[in-house]
Amino acid sequence: MSALLSQIFPILYGVCFLVLLWQAFRVMGQGFQAASRPTPAPSLDPSTPDRNGPGDRTGRLTIHPELLDAEGQLTREDLLTVRFGSDQDPSAPPGDPA
């Protein structure tokens, strides 16, 4: 039994290695194909259908529901922000539109 396993193990190991190597090259090939394709210009219009297929939101503008008021419009209220000690940008006054 031990002699049989010692003969089969290298064959199984080699087959698994070749299958995984083939998979790796196939996945890398798909990545290279995707990188060589030109990317379409993103549309910010929500009525424009996705060119990259259903469910692909690449380049689409996402508005979080927390930013909408009762009428569904972007809120004009001052929003609470968090700044960390490593931030280098100067803080803007609350009424500054910049």
C-alpha cells in the first residue's frame, strides 16, 4: 500500500500543480484583456442605462439616503464631519461653500 501511494502521490501533485497553473494563467489573461479594453466615460445621469451590464455601478454617482431630506432632495444642513490628527487640510468654516 505504501509503495502504491508513493507512486501515485507525485502524479496527483503534478496534475494539481498543472491545473492550478492553468487557472492562474487563465485569470491573468482575463485581467490583461480587461485592462486593454477602453473604458467608457461614466455617466452621472441615473436614467442612463449601464453600458457594462446589469449591476455594474462603476463610475456611477451614489447618494447616501442620509443626505436626503423629507422631499428626497440633497440636504442643505451643516453636516457633522470627523477629522483625524494626520489631516493636513485646513478646516473650512461652516458657511464656506468650498
